[in-house]
Amino acid sequence: MKLLNRKWILILALLTLTFVLSGCSQTTSIVPAAVDKDLSVVEITGTCNAEVVDDKVVVSVTTNLKSDVIFKLSVTDEAGNVLDELQMTKMSDVDPVAEFAIQDEWPDVVYGFLVASPDDNDVAGITGTYGKDFSNITYEGMVYENKKNLIVFMSDPLTIR
């Protein structure tokens, strides 16, 4: 009888372990936007820099994004919380730069960011080059959100005080 109880306990333990481990192995796949076959794929390059100038954080980006792309330049904390931001449109041959006044409540370490979202760029000139949902963009730092591609450039950490 004890041997039968031990077998049942062992079987139940193995089933429980199998159930737990199978739950751990299921991951949610991140799916980028589907490529528009009628458009060429465009490779985006760029870097983001943040520096302290006087009492301001200056965020600058060098990129090959086409003109008329709408994006947000921002300063964030280490957790990704936006401390200040400015929406801009890229002008021909001019890389984006924004100045943000350093606030007393900001932490000692911040980051500069540029984020371009297809939601902000739903116009024929942009989607005709980059595809709906930025689907025809390749970029090393691409972020996928709700089957949309986001372009994100981030600076190195910047100590402001």
C-alpha cells in the first residue's frame, strides 16, 4: 500500500513539474510590422548624444531619416520615464537638436532619446518611403510595439550633477 501511495505521489509530482515547466517555456513572440512588398527596404542609421551645456541638457541626433519625419526628442530617467520632451519635424539636411532646462527634481543621471512612431507619420510621403507602420525600415535599434516598428535612438547615460 505504501509503495502504491509513493508511486501516485511521484506521478503527481512529475505531472506538476511538467505542467510548471511547460508554462515557463511559452513565450510571447514579438512580431515586427509586415514588409510592404511594393516598397524598397530602407536602412536607417543614427546616433543620439546628450550633454550638459550651462543649465541645460542638449540632445542631438545624427541620422539619415528623411526630411518631414515627425519624432519626439526627450530626456528620460533610468527607468524610462520622460522628464521633458519636444515634438519636432526633421528639416532637410538638418539633424535634430533640442535643449531642455535641467529641473531640480530630475535625477543625477539622465538619457537623451529620439523616438519616431508610424502613428505620428501617417502621411503619403513618409509611408510611401518607409511603409505603413514603418514596415520597410531596418535598423539595429528597432523597437516593435503592437505590430508597428518604432525608431529609437538613445544616448549614453549623462550625469547632470
